[in-house]
Amino acid sequence: MPRGAVSAISPSAHELYRRVIDGYAQINSTEYISRALSIAPHMTLKSLLKTISYMAVFFSAAHELRDEARAKRIVLVVLAVGFLEAVYGLTLFFHNKLSILGFERPVTWGAWGTYVNKNHFAGYVGMAALLGLGHMLGFMPRHDRSRSIRQYLSGFLKSARSTMTSLYLIAVAFMVLGVSFSNSRMGIAALICSVALMAALLAARRRKRTVMLLITALLAISILLSAFGIGHIISRFQGVWDNALGKRLEIWESTIELSRDYPVIGSGLGTYSSVFQLYTPHGWRSVTRQAHNDYLELLAETGAAGVLIVYVALIYFIYLVSRNWLACSKKHSRHLTALGALSAVFYILVFSLTDFNLQIPANAYLFSISCALAHALLSDTPEAGLLGAHEPAPSWKPRASAIMLFCALVPLMALSALQWRAESIFPAERSFIRADDPPRITSPAEEGKAKRAASYLPGNDAYHTLLGQYYFNESKNPDSGNEKRLGLINKAIEQYSLALGMSPASVDTLGLLAWAEFSKGDFLGATRRLDTALDIAPTNYSSHLSYAIAVTNFIEAFPEGMRRTYLRKASQEFEMGIDMNPGFKRSSAVLVNMANAFLMLGDSQKALKHYDLISRYEPWVLPHIVKSARIHLDSGRLEEGIDRYRHMYRYNYRDRESRLKIVDFLAEDVSSRPEAPGLRDLLVKQLIDLKEWSKAASALKEELGKGRRPDADIYYEMGMAYESAGDTERAKEMYINAVSLDKKHRKASMRFVSLLKGK
């Protein structure tokens, strides 16, 4: 779409493009010619095809499921899947299995089944339970008003339907238990509301006995829940509701702010996870991919236009189905099944107030089927009083329905096939299965695979970001010549720019591009990228920390007169980023860069504070803890500096390689600080512990050459060292020195006497 049209329809998108994309404001640039209204077009295309497939399933099922036999088969399939899902989830829950089909999941309380999110498990199982409950009520024989409830139940238990009804009841009970033990607060609340709606609609037609049976079944389920620990669920509601709702409220407030910036057509279907990072609440620490409210997410992604279309369609559907229900003079089994489907629809509509079940394909397809069942089973019946007697559908309708479904599913299947093909060649996105192993390119062979995969999905920015990271990492190879290094950096910049053009709201990509430009020597371009990230995402801690870390690492690229200004700015951004996400107080990467920034600014006390934090949280990071010791030594606090070295030795006592590194650092300080004799004593002791006799002897000789005698224990240890090496004469000399310093040093005296006797 031309730039002028983008500016008129979506000013916020136009402003984002202007700030982020190079060439967007230049008339001769290809970026000037056209841009999509969606912030991430490939994500919008994928979501649009999924939405079309949901609609196609609804329209096709709404036509085909008017046949009661077909509707019954669909209900039985849904009921069976829901029952198996509930049984699987409950089995894992009661056996404390922390895996999903063999893959590990986070430790948490609740039943999950085959879902990653317990709320989505509750969403599917709850819809299946309500659908099964309605079908069960319809399967029960009609009640003769001349008989009492006792007579009715007695006759029913003797009938052929009692066995099937009992099976339905068991399946529904297991699914209700699944919702309860999923620990999903809104799932339980939505289930109660949906059953109340079902009872209210039944009572509206004066089916008092059916309502009584429904209430009796619910009481039985409540007793069952109490037996299995309803107290856990109640405590869950009381203890965590305010905290969880508070977090969701922050997301909702930011989502409303997002929708104000994109009021007409939104940021684009499916782009919420990409755009929301520009609106994260202050201090928000986690990555948010969904709004936890399908209505607000719809408003943010599609604006007023999309909300109007969806809400009008939804209100019309509810009106039509409710009118058909109330118009039925007699309720047959198909109508009660439709009531269960309507309750399932209502269940998800309530659930969507605090979650995103409609973003999960399995739940969205079941929602579409439930809508179709509710509409189909209440239409074209004599009892409906709306369309007259049931007439056979025109012959063209089944064909049109099939063509509609085919036309909707083929593009989605094609895109899914391309996605599968690309992922099979080279996975570009972190998944639940690979949560601890993010994708990366490490070799030319993988580079070729990533390029092939990107050719199947040309609009996916993830592949270009991975390629950019690969080229940038390769440019750090010391074997690369300067020309090759610049070529790799230019390739990285090209890939990052492509990724940014496909997803301009990516703060992380802006940071990566800035690093590449810093490496090239373009500090003006790099700082412009970092400033842009701060401008478009002022509440995102990532933009602040990226700025500070990049400037600190590439401070040599700045003109000398500007370095202090940028270092001061970097230190401020560090503090702001950590204030937003205090978890980074334990990150050595952040702490080291903060300490280096303060050290270059001449504020050794603040630098020392951050180096000390590193030694507390990550005592294995030796070079930075050594800097802490050296700051103390340079400030004249010799004992504090020596204590830092002792702390490093204590922590790395069993790691010989680390202790040798510490000895090297200590030897450097000993040679440069002759005024600190305690350092040399510590060095000699550590060399002796490491059995580095020659180095220990050299250090001792150097100390003796300066006219200072170490303490008696060191002479004794040196004597033991020489004795172990077979040099008895030097050992005797060391023992004599030890006794001369401390006449009561019994160990040195005894070893000296032993050597004399041996001689």
C-alpha cells in the first residue's frame, strides 16, 4: 500500500516504519513505494488463513450436522477425545509426572494433559464436558408427567438406555474433574456459569424434572470433588487470584494503549506478540505473546473494524440460536444436544475474558464445531417454528459447502506444508520441545540449510535473524582477515535489515543491528538504532540494557571527546534496565558491563560494588573478581584485596586449572605491588599447595632478595618441598630459617633432626 495510504489509515504504523526502516521516507527507495498495513505481514497471513479455516469448518458443519446421525457421531468423537484427555491429565497429576508425551514440563500444581498450558487443557475438556452433558440429557427417555420421579428413575434404570447414560455420566464426571484439577480458576468459574445457563434455559421451558436431574448430577460431582480435595482449589482461588489478576490487568492496560495507537484496523491479525513488546508495562520481566483476553487481543490486532464485524456476527448468532431454542414447543434429544453445544460456546466466551483459548487451534476448531452444532440442531425443524417443515436441502448446497471448505483449507494446508518443510530443513523458532536449546547456525552446512528453509518462508524474519547472527559470530574469528571480516559484517547487517523490514517492532533485532554497525565502525548508525529502540519501546527493559551493553563494549569506536558522555548515558540506561527487571542484578554479563562503565568513568566505588556482586552470585567468573581485588589494592585496602584472592581460592579449591589461573593473576599483582608483602606470602602458599616447587622457590628467593623474610611456616613448607624433591641441603637450610624465626616451631626442628640422622 502506498505510503500516503498507510499514513492516513494507520498513522502509528507509518510512524513506526519511518523510525525503523531505512529508506521508508526516501522517495527513490523501494521501501517508499509500498508497505503493508500489518506490522508483520507473514504473521497476519498465517493467522488469516487459520481464521478462514475456522469459518469454513463452521459453515460446512452447520450444513452437514443438520442430519442428527452425523451430529451424534461428531458428539461421540468429541466426548471420547475429551474423556481420554481428562484421564491422561488426571493420571499424570496423581502420579506427579512432570512430562507431556515424554517431554519435560515446568514443575507446577495442576493437570495439563497433552497441553502445554493448563488453561487450554481446561478449555478443551470443559467444552467437551458441556457437550457431553447436553447429549446425555437428550439421550435420557422423556418423562411421563403422570409418574413420580421415583417411578421414572426406577423405570429408567431398568431400560436399555441406562447403561449408555451411565457411561456418559462417567465421562462427563471425569472431564469435570479434569477442569477442577487443572487448577484453572477461570475454567472452573466458566464451567459453573455455563451449567447455570443450561439450567436457566431448561427452566425457561419449564422442564423442572430435567433441571432437578441436572442439579442432582452437579451435587454428585461436587461431592466427588470434595472427596478428592476441593480445599486445594478453594485455597488456589483465595491465595493467588489477586496476584494473577493484577498481572493480567497490567497486560490489559498496555493492550488498551496499543489499541488506541491502532484504532481503525489494528496492528494486523496475529501481530500481537510482535507489537506488544513496544508497550510492555514498566518493570515487566517476561515475554508476553498473548493478551490473556481474546476480546482485547482482537481489538488490538483488528481495530474497531474487526471488532465490529466479529461482534455483530457473534450477537446475531446468539440471537438466532436463542430464538430457535425458545421457539421449540417440545425438546427432543437434538435440541438438548444443541443446548450442550450452546453452553460450550458460552463457556469459551466467558473463559476468553482472562485467557486465550481461541488462539489454540484445537480449541478454536472445537468452538467452531460447537457453534455449528448449536445452529444446525435448532434449525430446519418443525418445532423451531421458524423455517416451517423440514425440507431436503437443494442439491447444490452440499457441493457449495464442500467447495467452500476446500477453498479455505487448501491455502492453509499449503502454508502449513511450507512451514513444515522449512522447519524440517532447519528449525528457526524455539519450541516447547526445544525450550532449552534455541536454534542457532554453527557451520556453513547449516547456513545452507537455513537459506533453503528461508526460501520456503520468504516473509519469516526468524531465518534472517539467525543468518545475521551466524555471519556476525564468524566475523569474530581471529583467523579471518580484515577484508573477510568486513564482508561478514556487511552480510550480517544485510540480514538484520531484512529481518527488521519484515518485523519492524523487534527491539532485539534493532540491538543486533546496532552491534553489527558498531563492529563495522559506524558508531553514528549504531547509536541511531539504539536511540530508536529507546524511543519506540521506552518501557521495555531490553531496549535500555541493549543500549548500555552495546555502548560499553564498543566505547573505543566513539571519538575520544564523546566517550564520557556516552558512558554516562550507558550507566543511566543500565540502572533503568535493572530497575525494570531486577533479575538482571544476578546477570554477570550486565554486572560486568556496568562495572566497566563505572570504571572507565573513574567511579571505582560503584565499579567495585558491581564486581563484588559478581563474586557473590557467580564466583567462578575469575577475571572480573580479580578486578574487584585489584581495585581494593589500588585504593590501599591491601587486606580487602588479599581477602578477595582468598575467597577465590576457597571457592575453586578442587579445581586445579582455576587455581593456576588465580596464581597467574596473583603473580602479576605481586610483581607490580612490592609494597604488599602479604600478596607474596599468599602466592608462595598457593604454589606449595599446588606442588609447584620451582615456582614457589623462585618466589621465595625473590622475596629474600628484597631483604624480607617470610614467616616460619613458609620456610617449613619450603623445606618440605625441597625434601620431597630430594634436595636435602636446601631443605635443611629452610628448616634452620624456620627455627631461627620461631624457636618453638617443633615440626621444623623434628624434620631437621630427622635429616641429620638420615645423613
